[in-house]
Amino acid sequence: MSDRLKRRLGTGALLTVSAVVLGACAENAPQDSLSPAGPYARQIDTLFRPVFWIAVAVFVLVQGLLLYAVFRFRHRGDRGIPVQVHGNRRLEIAWTIIPAMLLAGIAIPTVGTIFSLDRRPAGDVLDIRVVGHQWWWDVEYPTLGVVTANEVHIPAGRPVRLSLETEDVIHSFWIPRLAGKQDMLPGRTTTLNIQADEPGTYEGQCTEFCGASHANMQFLVIAQVPAEFDAWVQDQGRPAVAPAAGSPAAQGAEIFVRGTEVGSCVGCHAIEGVQGAEARIGPNLTHFGSRATFAGAIFQNNAENLRAWLDDPDSVKPGARMPDYNLTREEIEALVAYLQGLE
Amino acid sequence: MAAVVDEQQVLRRRGVFRRPSATTGAWSWFTTVDHKRIGKLYGYTSFAFFLLGGIEALLIRLQLARPNGQVLSADVYNQIFTMHGITMIFLVVMPMSGAFFNYLVPLMLGARDVAFPRLNAFSYWVFLGGGLFLYSGIFLGGLPDGGWVGYAPLSTQNIAVHRMDFYALGLLILGISSTVSAINFAVTIINMRAPGMSLMRMPVFVWMTLVVSFLLIFALPVLTIGLVELFFDRQFQTTFFQAAQGAQGDPILWQHLFWLFGHPEVYILILPAMGIVSEVLPVFSRKPLFGYPVVVFSGIAIGFMGWGVWAHHMFVTGLGPVANSAFALSTMFIAVPTGVKIFNWLATLWRGDIRLQTPMLFSLGFIAMFTIGGLSGVTHAVVPADYQQSDTYYIVGHLHYVLFGGSIFGLFSGFYYWWPKFFGRMLSEGLGKLHFWLMIIGFNLTFGPFHILGLQGMPRRIYRYEEGLGFDFWNLVSTVGAFMIALSIAVFIFNVVRAHRRDEPAPEDPWDARTLEWTTTSPPPAHNFDEIPVVRSLDDFWHRKYAEGQDGRLAPVVAGGADAQGAVAVRRDDAGHGNDSGSGDGSGGHGGHGIHMPSPSYFPLLAALGLPVLAFGLLYSTFLVADGVLLLLLGLYGWAMEPSAE
């Protein structure tokens, strides 16, 4: 039995360690916190790794002692009653002091990193305001006059300071490869530094349970080379282009403003350049067609997904705040044409 | 005094408040005040809830076995995971620990019952009522769905359905149960120890019960305040936790209140299991617990330090670098007494005569698994690392290594160890070992992968995940593991059924144990001990059996010597604490004749019934509120006025 115990726990230990190490180099894990892609995430990673190995060492020590004791001192029938040891003051002081010193050693860099991550980065910092909503993200560039949703464009290699707020319940903004997470709290503004070393698309999602579609509150951070980012800002800064008269898209634009008997799109959505479309309840759709995803970044932005979404939002995204206006097939097609044209 | 007697005689003549006297039969379970039977009621009920919470866990694992699971809708999933957490914490680990407290503490102390036997019955019925009330939402618009932490303002958002009202009121009711129970045990432990049972001769399990009792007494009021405010925010439009639209409240206040309760709660959940392990290891190593005072004091230290670490649940809320640093340090340093316990347990094994019987296997499993939970806990104290780990499956893994690998393994160790004492039957060793190996392998398969999933970016409390995030494989492994745990529980149930079908009485002392509960029959008589034992040392029973020489070597005490050495009968005329005292203020004669035990009573049940009725009334009708209050008052009045015996 004790041989089996030993084997089992031995393999268990090995498995755990190797699995976590494997996890560290897992491919196709776009939200992997162990493959940092920017200085803030890397700072955390640099702190975590030695702590992890210290924990592994303690793990091996304790489980090793446990297995050794069980194996070495198991009942064999011929030893009689063991010596009754009641304690040993020196040993007990030792295993109080040594772990305390070890922990003090971990505490020092921990505190240093806490303060360092909290500071506003020096130099040319881009400020972005992100507001959490059930269940999507409103993204605003106060200095650049750009408003978008669910996709945060940033220039690669440049520090970004996020101001995080929420419109309703608590959300948490987490982009694991670029930074740790930060809650968004009603009545407060919190901050988070992110930075990507290289251009690329990074995935993130809400990590504070926020109701029915918590799982569907995802987002992308798209890091671009600075020139491309500047071009993107230029494009996003323009008002929407009105579609050619008589086209299906123009029909869609009309439906967007006029709506159905039940309600209209402009009741919640803004499109800059469209009269009457100024509401900020739902995402700003001015350049909807330029986005890769929509509805909390859970759908690829294509005609098929958009049709399903407009037809019955709640069935594809539980609890979605966007109402079902019982749009006809023709109305949906017209709206899809219009929205996809908003590049 | 004379007036009281007169009044009692009046009542008896009227026959209105005739006190029940039956101690057998189905009805007697409703009126019992015997700590052993109440302990069993706690055990049966919490085990039923354990199966329910386990089924919820299996549903969760089925839903998450593959990407985009279709087993449950988002809405149902959110209710299920919320109830899984609430159930396992408030309806399983706490009351199951309570089952052990109830059954064992008086026996271990050498007492005949707890200090307040009727209050003890009351706390059980309130617990049952609170649990059923929490689940009654299933017929009334849904179960709580805001997570077991009930964070505002999500928990105050949807007032159209009562789901989170069931949460607030249900936990309030359970809090009453735990509070009165905790007071009962604290009073029992302080006042009802057998002669010679000084505090430092108490078994560690009793010590841990005492620490847990004080933690409950101080922690629950904090939760109570929070829950009342939550309920007011929902029902009376107060704004304690509301910050939107110019309201002056603060959702962070809820988190502070919740975790100021919630972190001591973690120790409330783990210390009983630590107590059990501290009893089991010495028995199956045939050595005293290494450093008994240090183990006791580190338990007390954990109890104190547990009050200074709550904000480590809130590192990502933006408390600021100073607060985060302070709580990082306090959290790291609470690891020290925890580590001390682990090393003392290891030293207890060292050079022992280790018998790997089932209770011992579960205790060893506790040490191994709890160590992993403790180490992952230290990585959370590294605050920046917690910025990544918080609210991910890594945390879910950590908490299950502590509460399942720790608490549940410890409790099963206790079941196997004390089963012969509880029921007079031995559980099968072979099936017990099968249970253990299935459970520990299944446990690691289920919860080990959570660490990887969390670090790979899987948030907790999501009803689905997409393909392509790298979550598929380990989620499937975890689901397989969960069913292995379910199988191990089936083995346990089979073991129990089998043992109870066979008519093989268990001996008084099957494990060659050390503490007083093993000196009486299995199961013990209603009055526990024919003669109240006199205690001369820690592990008194052991020392009655074995004499320890100068070199620490043991020799069995010659037959017949045991009586002469230890079990001296005394009358404890001075131990009476009113008419509820169970400590035998009558004659300590042989065979239990003439020992006055507290009489059964209807009133704890009646009073307890008032609370859920009152709670339903708060949600549905003023008329029911009145009914509930009336029941409660009637119960308390009858309780106060009933004669001590019929």
C-alpha cells in the first residue's frame, strides 16, 4: 500500500510540476498569462516564476518527507510501540523562523512590484477610457476624439494608461498577455497600465461575474505599428459616410433611424454624422464595419452572424440588452448592408 | 425558587406544556435534545446536501466538458454554480463539522451533554429550515444566481425575482443557527470539562472547536449586517451598496463586510478538519501529537490572524498599493502558523508505527492536498501574481485544494475513524481504501488542471468557453475526474449500507485510541459515561492503557490496573447549570440508573419553524410575518416555561 502511495504521490507531484511547465509553453492559448507580451505582464511573470519554483521546492520537501515517513515508518509488526516523543523546541522554532524568512524574502519584491505597477508610466503615454457595460466594452480615446467598442487599438511599444469605469455592475478588465486584471467599479475610476511590445491581436475578457452573459463579455486589444495606429485614428475620427441613395444600405440607414413600431436603433446607438443618433446606451456604431467582431467580441463581424443577432439577440447572447424588434427578413438584410458599410 | 416550582406544577396540571418523554421512535427525533442524536441529524442532513451539491458540481462539469457546452442555459448555469458554492460551504462543510462537534465534544470532554441541549436542537432545526428555505426558490422564480459572494450591485440589480432575497434571508437564518451553536460549544468547552480536564489537556479537536466557535461568534454579525443591508437595498430602496446615479453608497462596502466575515469563514471551514487530523495521526502512528502546545497555539494564531487578511480577496478592486502591500504581508505571515502545523504533523509521523488504515489514509491525503492549497495560496499573496490569478480557475483550484482536499478529506477521515463510535459498526477497510484512492485520484484529476486553466486565462463563473483558447483538453480531464469522485462517494455509501446490514458490533476501542470517547461503549449510552471520568493528563485514555518510562518507551499497563489508575468515579454535584445541564447532577451510579438527562422538548422545533415562515412573510405577505413571529414567540415562551421533566 505504501509503495502505491509513494508511486501515486510521486507521479502526482511530477505530473503537477510538468503540467504547469507544459502549460507555460502551451500553444494556441491566446489568453495565457504565462506568455507575457509586454513589460507590465512581464514584470508580473518575472515575479511569479521564482515564487512558483520556491513553492515547488517546498512541495517536493513536504510531500517527500510525508512519503518517506509513511514508507519508512509504516507498521511492520516487529518494532513494538515507538518512542513517545512529545515535541522538540528547537525544531519547532526552526520551522517557524525559516518559512517566515522565506516569506519575507518573497514579500520585498512583491511590495516593490505593487508600487511599480501602480505608477503612471513616464514618457509619452496614451490615455484610453474603457467603460464596462452588461455585456460589452465602450472604448473612448479622450485626447483623440475616437469612440469604439470591444476592440482597443493601441500603438505597439508605447505605454497605455487605461481609466476604467462601469455603467452598471462590477466588471473586471483582463488582458492576460499585457497586464493583470483590474475591476471596474460603480462610482469610481480605476487605472491599469498596458503595453504590447509587438503588433498583434491580444484576447481578453471580463473576469468579474456580471450576470447572464458574463462569459460573453470579451474583447480584443489590437496593437499596431504606430503609423498604422495613427491611420486608424484618422479613419475613426471621421463621421460616417452616408450610403448611396436607393441602395439597400440607404434603406437600412432609414430603418436605423426610424425604427419599427416597437422602437428604433438610435434609441441606444450613436453614429456620428447621422442626425438623431447620439445615444450612448449601446455601442457607438460609427465605424462598425471596420471592426472584426461585435456584441462583446463574441461574433465575427460577418453578414451571417449579424443576421442572427438582429433577428433575436437574446437567443445568441443570453440576457442581451438589445431588444428583439421582430424585424422582417428584408429589414434585417437592409440593416446588415448598412452596418457593414460603416467602415 | 418556590414560585418557579409552583408554576411548573400548575403547568403540569394543565397538561398544556407536557414535556415529551419518548427517546425512541420516529417522533423522538423531532424532540430530541441528545447531543449525539442531534449530531447524527446534522450528519444526515449535511450529507444529503453534500450529494445535492455534488450533483450540481457534476452538472457544472458536464456543461464545461466541451467548448460551448449546451447542457445548461446561461441562466440555469449561474444558479447552479451559485448554489454549489453556497451549499458546499453553508450546508455541507459547516454543518458536517457541526455534526462532529455535536457528537464528539461532550464525549471528549467527559461530559454528559452540551451546556444548552435545547438550544442545540434549536440550532439544528434552524439550519434545516434555512437550507430548505434557500432551495425553496426553485419553485418560486429561481435559485440565487449572483455567486456565493453575492457582489453588489449585481445582487441588487434584479429585484423582479426573489432569487437574491432567498440568498440574503437564507444566509441570515443559517447565521442564527451557527451563532447559537457556536455560543453553545464555547460555553460547553469552557464550563463542562470533566474533573482534571484542564484546557491544555483537551484534545486538539476540542481546541479547534473552541477557536471555530469564537470565530463564528465574531464573524457572523459582520455578515448579518451586510445581508440586512443587501436585503434593504433590494426591498426598501436603500443605497448602502449603490453608487450609480448619485447614490451615496459603495459596492466595495459589501465586499469588505462579506470578506471580513468570509476570510475567518475559511478558517471556520478548515480548522475542524485540522482538529480531526490532529486526532487521527497520533492514533495511527501510536505516538503523541508532536508539539501539542504549538499545534494548539498555531490554531489560535490562525484564528486571530484570520481577521487581518480579508482584503486579499479584493486585490484587483483597486484598493491602492499601500493597502495591497499591507494585506500581502499579513497573508504571507498567516502561512507561517499553517506551515508549523504541517511540520508538526509530519514530525508526529516520524519514527511512529504507522498503520495505513482508512482514517489514516484520508488524514495523510489531507496533509498532501492541503499543502498544495496552502502553497497556491502563498502565490496569491504575491499581489501582482494575483492580478493575473484572481477570478480565474487558478483560484477555483486553490480553494478546492483547501476546502475539498483539506476540509472534505479531513471530514471523511473523521467519518471512518469515528464510525464505530457513532454507529457501533466498523466500515470495511477494503472499500474504505478503494474510496480513498478513487477520491484522491479523481480529486487531483478534477482540480489539478484548474491551475493550468486559470493561468492559461480561463475566468471563473463562465457558462461556456470558446474553442481555440486552449481550454478544451484540461476541462475534459477535469470532468472525467469529477465523475471519479462521484464513483468514490458511491463506494462510500455502499460501504455504509453494507456495514449496517451486517450485525457485527464494533468494539469500544477498535483503533487503540487516546481520547475519552473511546472509553465508553460503541455507540455510547444516552448518558455517555456511567461514571464521569477523571482526567490526569493529555491523552488520558492512552496513559491508562500504557505507562511511559523515563526513556519514552511504553509498556502496557497490567490488566486491571487501568481502573485503579484512571477511571475514578466522582459525583459532580457542582456541575449543574440550570435544568438544562447534562452533566449528571444526579447520582453517578452504575449502568446509568438514576442519571438525570435533559428531557426532550417540542419547543426548539416550534421556535425554529418560525424563522423560515417569517422570511417567506418578508417576501410575500405581512400575514405570514405575523405567523412567523407568533411561532417564534410561542416556541420561546413554551421553552422558557416548560417544566424540566415530566
